[in-house]
Amino acid sequence: MSRPDFAERGPALPASLAALVFSAVAVTAHADEEASDFTLSGALELGGEYNSNVSVTELETATGTSDVAWIMDANLDLNWQASDRLTVDAGVSHNASRYQDADDFDLMLNLLHGDIAYQFDHFLLGSSMYLADARLGGDGFLTMRQGSLYVGKLLADQFFLRGAINATDKDFDTLSGRDADNIGLRFDGFWFFNEGRSSLSVGYSREDEDARQSRYAYHANIYRARYSHRMPVAGMEGRLQLGLRLQDRSYKGVTPEIEARRNDDQLVAEVRFDLSLNDHLAVVSRVEHGDYQSNFASADYRETRAVLGLRLSF
């Protein structure tokens, strides 16, 4: 099961601070007399996926067998440009995958999100909130709630720096020992070049997750890099993206099966290419390979996912 990359995760204090940010920027923007603009956008993606080793990321385990699945991804977003400085976003998305043989791993994920940001003279201040509900094999599986505070700074019209504190609460329907609160710090840098057709981003996150059972609690360091480039292809526009993510986890409690603390290293590489056939229709393709290494056997595996589909957007 792949999960949404909210800005990372964690609990109640940042959610309270997020509410203060929402109130502060709303009051600040009240005096701005610029006209408001609303924009509605959405997309529907349908396709097929091959998975060499069907797995559930949140359970750090894999079946050891391959399968193919039909996938669907639909989203609807509303943007409100309340003023020159204040932006409000809200949206909903639905993601589903149905395997040919591994019915127990069919996934359905619903996500609600909201974001508010205010551009001050020298920096951007914002807050976001997410609510995700996942079902696995047709049964309730996981609910995640996240609050995030972030600050950003544009430098020389080419570089953008962003820092965030994220708080997430995880509630599992039947695996209560995995219920957890997670506090995360995230830092990202973006470089835009080639007249805006290319970009490079690098990032680092630090997570501290406390679970109801100590065997599932951990500290994690996450490193990310992504390159994106838009190019003409036979009169159409193509977009190539290369991504790399490295995560090392050190678990706080002893895993009884190995009578030791777990240590996991995860390396995930992704190649994605989208080809826009016109302003609304695109062919999407991506290949992702994950190498998950652990001293706990069920969390030590490799998998490759390949996706091909069509995306209709407006």
C-alpha cells in the first residue's frame, strides 16, 4: 500500500498552532481590498499497474508474489486567491487499486485537505491540514490526521527554501498496537532553471514516532532528491521526472521475534514520464523500484511497480 506524502506526520500541538495561523492570516487579509478569484480544477487517471511483490507499506511486509491491478485516481481542488497575498486551497481525492488475484490487498484511499498561506514582504507563512481514510481488502484499515505549519522564502527568483513542522495521528482499525503520534521536521530546497522548464529539489526530514507498542516506535531520517524537466516531443509536451528517496529507521523497542531492536534502510527510485496529447488529456507512465533492507525478515524485501495510464484534467 502506498500512502500519501503529506508533508510528513504528527499530533495536537501543531494542530492548535495551525488554527492560530489560519486566524492570523485571515485577519491580516481582511484589510486587503483586492478582488477575490476562485479556480476549480480536477483530474481523473485510469490505468494498470504491475507489482513484482505485492506489499503493504504501513505494515512493512510483502507477499512475495507478483500481480497486476487496475488503478484509479480522481481529485478535485478549489483554489481561492482571496487577495494578492492570501491563498486558500481545499480538495478531495479518491485513489483505488484492485488486484487480479491478491484481493486482500485491494486498496481504497480517500483524502481531504486544506491549506492557507499568506505572503508577507520577506517570507511565506502557511498551514495545512489533512485527513486520510484507507481501506484494505474492503475492510477498514487506517485513519491519518495531520496538521502542518510551514514557512518559505524565495531567493533571486530561482531558489525557494521551505521548512515545516508536521504532526500526525495514526489510528489502525484492527492493529491498535500500531496506533501512533508522529512529530516531523522537514526542510526542502528548490532550484528552478532553464527558463522554468527544469527544476531540482533536495530535502531532509526527521521523524519521531511513538506507537502504543514500543516495538513499532522509531526515529527516522529521510533524504529526498527530485529532478523534473519539460520538453517538446513530436509537437507535444513531455515531462520527465527522476526521484530518489532514502530512509533509515531505528526502532525504539525490542522486536520479540528477533530479540533485538529493528533497523530498517529503505531506498526507493522512481522514473516518471507524462506526455500531454492536448490541453486536457495525457499519457502517464512511471516505474518505481524499492529496496527495503531490515534485520527483521518480513520487512526485508524488494519490489518494482510499473504503471501506464491516461489522465483527463481540467
